[in-house]
Amino acid sequence: MFSENLIQKLQNSKHVVVFTGAGVSAESGVPTFRDVENGLWENFDVMKIGTEQGYLQDPSFGWGWYEWARHQVFLKQPNPAHYAIAQLAEKLPKVTVVTQNVDDLHERDGSLDVLHIHGALNDVCCLYCDYKSTLPQSRIAIEVEQPISSPPDICPLCSSIMRPHVVWFGENLPSDIWQKAKEASEQCDLMLIIGTSGLIYPAASLADRAIYKKIESVQINPDATDIDTLVTHNFRGKAGEILPLLFEAAFGEMK
Ligand code: OAD
């Protein structure tokens, strides 16, 4: 299934970038964005939960929706793809995980210093000043069965309302994290592109950058994408099935 060239490349790489999208969490039961049946954008109004304009029109709806979403992710568990990625970091000199996902499933399976280019579901920030914080697990654990309205937290510094610290449509990516992600993507020896449709820019440009620099690349996705013929190795299938097999072929059985 895997060529000898790929196995050797993986074994000898000094720096691997693992670039993930919603598909890496799909086998954990977290819905992707664009799945035709269960996708988030099929079931919820992107204006209301994916833009600041929508949030400002009804902050209690938006805040309540994110409280529900956070709790749903809290109930999920990382899957073998997250685990395999965390294990890879123990085998190689440097692994940089860059994710478009706002969930914390990479971290919950042991990945460190994950670059969240679209922010993090558990982080919140003030709409007006620079105050930011991470919600405690004790709060995220409180059951929220439905996405129902809930008044936003108030900023302890300036008393305005808080918002989820995720990147909404039309907003810039966090500049320091984005810079690190771009540098890693252009300087690595190998890029693994896992579970992303590659439709949302600038995030998707990370894969384009690696391909443009002629960096060897691997894509794992059950569906076709625009870069199927551009990557060096394209695997049509689920991340939680293929990644463990690939890493075991290169490094032997995982712990
Ligand atoms: P999408 O929902 O656009 O794409 C998910 C991809 O995962 C699809 O290509 C699926 O085929 C693939 N997939 C599904 N199950 C999989 C599995 N088990 N293993 C591997 N792949 C699987 O999600 P993203 O590409 O992450 O942005 O979307 C990019 C951005 O669009 C998101 O970060 C979000 C969204 O709007 C913001 O919110 C700013």
C-alpha cells in the first residue's frame, strides 16, 4: 500500500508538517463543515454563527450556540488519527501540527504546540479590548443539550461583551500563528495533508506553498480534492485507518 520511497522519506524526515482539517476529527463524531448530510454549514446559518455581523445581531444566540458546541466536543474522544499524529512527534526530530480545527482533540491525545490557525473553541475574547481567556474545563463540562440563547460573558477589563475566540468569515488569521504555519509549510521535508477540502483560503494555501516549493506531500481524504494530482502521494480513505498503518509501516507498532 505504501511505497518504499514514502516509508524512507518518513523515517528520514527532520521536520514534518501535519496540516489537518475537520476530516481528522470526523471519526471522533465531530461534524465536518461541508458534509452534505451532517455538515455544520448544512445545519446551521453561517451568518449567525460564523460572522461577527451575525453575532452582533443576536449575541445571546451566538454565545449559547458556542457553549453547546464546546460541550459537544468535550463529550467526544480523540480517534486513532489524532493518536498517530501525536506518536509521530516522538519518532522524529520535529513535527509541527497545523490545524484549521477549533477543537482540542489533537492536544487531548498528546500533540504539543498545535498551531490553531482558526482559533480555539475553548478560548474567548472581548469584542472591544484585548482581553482573552480560556474557559475552564469545569465550565465546559456543564451539560448543554441544545443550542439555546445564553447571555455572553462580560469582559472583566472593559465591561463589554465577550465572543468566541475563533476566526469568523472576513476576519484575519492570528498573525503570529499564521506566520509560524507559513514558515513551517515552506521549510519542512514532508507535509501530510489530512482531512481538509482545501476550499478555504488563506488556510488552504499552506498545502499550495509546500507543493510550490516541491516539498514531498501526502494527502489522506476519502473524497476527491483539487490537489489530488498535485500531491506526491494521494490516499483515498479515512485518516483514522490510513495514518496508523502508514506510521506502523515506517516505525513499527505504536505504543
Ligand atoms: P470541510 O468540511 O470543508 O472538509 C472536510 C474534509 O474532510 C472533506 O474533504 C472530507 O472528504 C474529509 N473527510 C471526511 N471524513 C474524513 C476522514 N475520516 N478522514 C479524512 N478525511 C475525511 O472542512 P475543512 O477543510 O476543515 O473555517 O474546512 C476548512 C474551514 O472551512 C474550516 O476551518 C472552517 C470552515 O468554514 C472557519 O471556520 C474559519
